[in-house]
Amino acid sequence: MAARPVLNTYASRFSRWDDLASVRRRPRRHLVDRADLYFPPELYPVVSHPIVVARGPAVVRTLLLHRLYDYLHFTTELENLAVIPVAAKIARGTSGLLLPRQMQADAFKIVTDEAWHAQFSYDFTQELEHVTGVPRGGGGIPVFTQRLDEIVALFPREIAGLEALVFAIVSETLISGILSEIPRDERLPRPVRDLVRDHAEDEGRHHVYFRSVLRHLWPALTLRERRAVGPHVPAIIQAFLIPDHGQVATRLASVGLSAEEIVQVVTECWPEHELMGPIAESAAPAVRYFTEVGALDDSRTRCAFVEAGLLADDAGSDIGRSKQLTDGVSRTPRDSNAPRSTTT
Ligand SMILES: [Fe+2]
Ligand SMILES: [Fe+2]
């Protein structure tokens, strides 16, 4: 990407980091007692499907515990694979972007925050296993990694390397229902709520930061680079937000559902026409930021956003009308975990 003058539009949200960051100010969250409910059933619709309900409350409890395991694992993977490497490059001045010095300095704090999120998610998983006696088992690798690999394969060679920056910008500016809803769900154990709240508060600062990264990145790209990257942004958004149906299928199989039942449960719980609304809602801030920087001035990019159901088209039709969202069930998060607070 071409070098451009440094934009002086950065207002740091990290000046009080020592007083606010969870890694500096919050205690370790420890799970001591067993609970009946570990994850909000409303955020995991399969547990309300009649086929699952008929298996009894113990199966529902297990599935919700597994859902928490999968969320924690997703967090650890996302931080380590998508965010920390990019923030570390920005901190070291090797991202390819010319950024204000304060922005570079703040990236070190983001690396520290995200490493802490990954660590406490991992540690908490071990405590959960110990307290509940239920092993995490094989939830598999979160599907976003495979989806992102597929998108990278479509990138033209001249923009190779840019994808990591765009992935991080997208994932850090999406809004996650888990981060916003779990902290206030009084049915859940206090340590679970506190752990997610700690994360959500840090992510509020990251969200603002990565919006600023986008404001620096986009003008630094050539027109050709913008046209090459822009049409892929909707797929990147979807890579993080379309539910991980493969993981759900694995979990349902582990409690004894047949392949046929799994397809029925997944299909009926996430009908395609209902999937778009929450995804568009979670992506709304990110879509606005890409619009603000002019990414959607390119007609192919704009078209891709409309096709993906992330933007109303010029004729004013509703968001969410086309584009298939299946990827097999075998269809299968910064949250497949779909939607409201930033994802990691
Ligand atoms: Fe973050
Ligand atoms: Fe995070």
C-alpha cells in the first residue's frame, strides 16, 4: 500500500488504561460452585427445539454448558489468530500503515488486553471442567478460520497481506450479543457474567481504536487496492457472524441426535430468512465505518454489501433479502454466536 501523510485525527481512548483495563484492574474470575444454567438459552436456539427439549433438561443443560465452552474457545482462537498478530504489527510499526505515535503505543495495550482475554477464557474453561465434571470435548476448530482462509484464497496477489488488517478491523467493530447480554443475565453464575463483562468493557475501547485504524487504512490504499478489497468485506463480516453449524452439529450428535434430527433442528432454528436481521444488526457499525471512509463508493463493493443483506439497495428494499447463508450441515463466531458489543 502506498505511503501517505499521517492523519492527525486520532483521539486515544487508552489514556486511563491503567485504571480501566481488565488485565490491570479486575481480579481473576473463579468458578467455585456448580450452577444449573451456564449460557442464555435465548442465544442458543437449538435448546428450545422440540426434538432437543424431548431429550430432557439434563441434555439441555449439557448443551448450554458446551455452548459456553465453545464461546470461550472461540474467544481464545480469535484473539490469538486474528487480533493479536495485527495489533502486534501495528505496535512494532510493521503493519504497513503510517500511524500517529500514540496509536502505535496504544496497540501494545491492545495486545496485552487480548492476550489476557485469551488467557482468562482458557483458564476459565479448565475451571468449568473441574467444577462441572463435564469435559469440554471436541467442539472442533471454530469455522471462522476456515472461512477466512477461503476468502484469502480469493484475494489478488497485489493485496496479499492486507487481509489480516481487514479481518481485525471487521472482527473488532462487530457487535456481539454474548458480550452485551451475558453480563446482565442474572440467571447465570456471577463469575461467568463478570468474566464476560470484563471482556466487553475492554472491547469498547478496541472498537473505537479499530474504527480509527480503518480511517487510516482506507485513504492509504490505491484505488485499485480498494476495489480489490472492498467486495470481500461482506464475506469477512459473514465469516464471523454466520452461526457455526458444524460445531452445533457436533454438539447435537454428542447428546445422541441422529444426523437427520440434527439437520432438522439446525434448519428450523436458523431459517435463512431470519438469519439476516441479526447479522445486519451486529454488522451495522462496521458497515457504517466502511461507508464513512468511502469504501462503498465503488459500485462492486456496494453491490456486494447489498447482496449480502448488509445494506438496503438504492431502490430502498429491505436489508436482508438475498444471498444464501448456507455452508453445508452441515451448515455450520467473533460469534457465530450472533449478535450486539464488539466480538472479541
Ligand atoms: Fe479486542
Ligand atoms: Fe478481546
